[in-house]
Amino acid sequence: MAVNSLKPYCILKALHLLITPGNSNKVNLEAVLRNNIKNLHDYIEENPPLLYSWESSTFSSHIKDTSLSWEFSAKCLKLLDLLQISFKRAEQEFCSKKTSKNLTPNQAPPLSPDTLSFEQQKNILTALQFIVCLTICPNLQEGVGLPLTVRTEFLGILATFVSETNSNPETKTNFQESHCKLLLCANVLISCLDIPSIGVLILSRHLNDLLVIILQLRFGQQISNNSLKKEPNVGELSANNPNKVPDDEKLDESKSHSPDIDKLFTLKSNEFCDAALKRITNDIRPSMFVKELLLLQGGPRTKKPGFLPPAPAWLRNVCGSLFSDILLKPNGVFHIIHGVVLNEANLQLPQSALSEWRKFDAVAKIIAHCPMKSTSRDGYFKIISPQVVSLLHTTGDEKNSIYLRVCYNVIKEMYLHNQQITHQYIIKPIIQPLLHCLNGISNKVYLRSDSLPDVDNPHHLL
């Protein structure tokens, strides 16, 4: 049976059967999930190309969890993985065909093979919600990620089912399986980013979930020498993904698990997470990344419970380091202000938000204090100071008023802690054009046109 004969619509149909209750009269969630799994198996048996691909894949064979939540979630992951492989193959066939006919003005160009209908997009989003609720959230550390209780009502129902499942000692997941499950989820989601129509759904709806998996795998979990009794099939991470581990470095399960093997698995997992994190930061806007980092930092550590639980110390440190990376890049100050204060959708805030000085002070402290990873304090302020001064060239609309308020707080915070640096990189460039006008020897003073906006900067600060 040729693998190439498997078409994307067959997988999309299978995904629809898996996540749709259909005409079932069952009201129990567990019964509905089992019924959907049965419908999926029946459809696979009736579709030879899909059956061949399904049986030839050892997608999650190394994970021995028999719980219903993992069984259902693993099938969603496997279908998404087969779907992205099928889309890549269809895209290659689409690009290889040479259209000799010229299109008339009334003819539309052929659609890309990965084009999805609204119903198909909804099915993929539903499958992602199942994956997040049934696998990702239960295997995260306490305080990591967005709790299911603050999300949609649908996820709240699933959270109750998951909590009841995890309370059973027979289905409780150990450290090794949790690590492998999260690594498998990250692998599939990163692979799906290669498909534009699926990648936009992941980055727009589940960017926070994808980030938190990668950060926990990379920074939050240290695999000890005795923690992994059986390694996952690391070679599976290499299929159709350049960031995955090569097949020739597959671990031999027959060997005893020495510290060297555990170290190798940890190293390959870290390399995959580093490549995945780099790809995500390159694919999304920096201001959008800043917003997600704020959510990952969680709420304050107070006795009164807040909207978000406090994040563990390691996650706060990682988020702070990523904030510093953004600041040190071009237009870093703008991206930090944009991500923390401004709304990504319309670049504006509600009217009441203009009076939220605490938020402006928080942004100013982030920008005005030199990060620990910066090698030189003088070099850091040499990078951000011109950006602060350039943001003073604004008009009087609401958005630019926010920039002015934040810049004022940044300059004030810098002056309180580093007067000499502030005078050199902030005060002097601001007042230099004004001093040039006041100290003119003749009655006529000539200024370059590009320096005229700098004359207004002192007025903006006052």
C-alpha cells in the first residue's frame, strides 16, 4: 500500500469523528470519549491508506499509560502528526505541477493544499483543546501555565474529568512519563508550525501552552540518572522535522540505562527545546512574546489568591532572561512597552488604563535597570537610551501619550540610580539642541531639519 495515497481530507474526516459527539445519546464524558475512539477505529479499518499509515507509525508506543485521557489525547496528537505529514506531501506535489495554461481574468488561482474550511479549523482547535486539557496541563508543575479554571467553560468540564482520572492511583503518571508526554506534544506542535494554516491556529490560540511546555522541558525539569528506566524512541523525533533528533542516534532499549545514556537523552531534549524556542521567537512579534511572558510569570506571591497563581522561581528567572533578550534587540524598548501596556489588537488601551501608574512604573523599572546577563552597564544604557529619546518624538494621541508617560518614568528611574549615565545618554542629547539655540553667537541660529524635533523633547518631559 503506497503511503502517498493517503489524502489530507481522510485524516481530517478521522479527526472530525474523534472529537465530535455525533448522535450519541451518552451524557457521561467518559462514555462519549470511548464511543468516539470506537468510531475512529471503525473508520480507520474502512480506509486502507489511513490504516496502513496508522499501523506503521510507532507514535507513542514507548508510553505505557493506559488511562482514557492519554489514549484520547494520543490519538489527537497522532492524527495531527499524520495530517502535517500529509499536507507537506501534498504541497510538494502541488509545487511540482507546472501549469501551462494562463489564467483568464475570471479564473481564480488554485488553492493551496493546506487550505482549511471553517469547520476543519474548528475541529483542529477542538483537538488542540483536548490535548491541552488532557495531557499538557496535568503534566505541568504547580504554578506553571494558565490554569484550566480561568479558561473556557468547555475546558473547565474537561478539567473536572482529568482531576477525577488523576485521583486514581492506577492511572497516576510518573516523572518519566510526564516528561515524555510533554516532549511528544511539543514535537507535534512544532512540526505543525510548518503548515501555515495549522501554525496560525496554534500561535494565535495556544502560544502560551506551547511556550510553557518548552520552558518546562528545558529549564524546569532535571532528569536524574535514575529517573528514566526506559527511554522513549528518540528516533521518532526526527521524522519530517529538521529540529528533531536524528534516527541514527536512537537509544538502544536493550542496554542498561547508564548515566551517559540519560545525559545523552537530556542533551538531545535540550537541543530540541532550544531550536523550538528560537523558531517561535522568530515567527511571532516581539510584543506578542512579551505578553505571553507576562502571563507565564503568574500572579504575585500574596496570601490572597489572585487571578493567576504565582509561578515557580525558575520560571520567573527564565522569563526575566527572555525579557532582557528582547530589550537588547533593536527597538526593544518599544516592544516591551507595546507588549506590557498596549493592546496587541488595536494598539490602544481603554481610557481608564491611562491612569494606571503602577503599570507604567513596572515597565519603567524593567527598562531602567540593567539586566544581570548584560556584560556592561554602560553598553546596556548606550543601547536603550537612544530608543527612549526617539519615543519622545510623538504627537498628542492616546497611544503616544502612553509612550511619553513610560519614557518619563524610565528617565526618572534611571536618574535615581545612575545620574552620570542618564546625563550622558539622555539629558545631554535632549537639551543639546536647546542649548545650541540659547548660546548662539549671532542673532541667527541655524539648525538641521532633522534636529528640530529634539527641541520639543524638553517640553514633552515638562
